Amino acid sequence: MTCSSSDAVALFNEAVLRRSHNNLAEAAHSYACAIRVRPTFGEAHLNSAFLLSELNRPDEAIESYGVALRQREWPAQTAAAAHGNLGLLLRAAGRQREADAAFRAAQRTQP
């Protein structure tokens, strides 16, 4: 599939719209395009991670959460949720040590 635009924000907004219409696969593609255009687009990585976990693509979701969390400092509630979701994915993948670290990061971020 090709990307419909070279504007990362437009692609992000397209993904949000597709997600709101429950077009999950298309939304994932639009997030991927936004990330391809602007690899440092933290919001696209974060939203993509949650969506990829819903699509049962845990390895990709884990990677996206990791990238998003490294890209910038998030508000405490957002960071805690992202770390917690990452921890759940890691635990399900049998990566307990990494999961524990993610859960501790969530707790530190928002006790």
C-alpha cells in the first residue's frame, strides 16, 4: 500500500478518522505512513502502538511503545498508561523482566 500524502499531520489525522470509523487496518497503515514521513512523530508511535495491540500485532506494538516513550517526555497519565500497556504486552510475550521494568516505570511516573 502506498501512502496517500507526504504530510505527517494529515496522515495522522486520517488515521484518527479511520480509527473512529473502526477501520483498524487502514488506520494502522495511515499511522505507519505518518511515521515513515516523520519518524520522530511521538503521537503517531503512541497511537499506533495501542492500535497494533488491538490488532494482535504485539511485537510491532512493543516496538512502537518503546519508540514513543523514548522520543519525548509525556504527561504523567499518558506515560503511565503507555508503560502499563507495554508491560502487559511484554508479560504476554514471556518477557517478564522487561514487563516488570515497564510496570515500575508506570508506577514511578504516576504513583
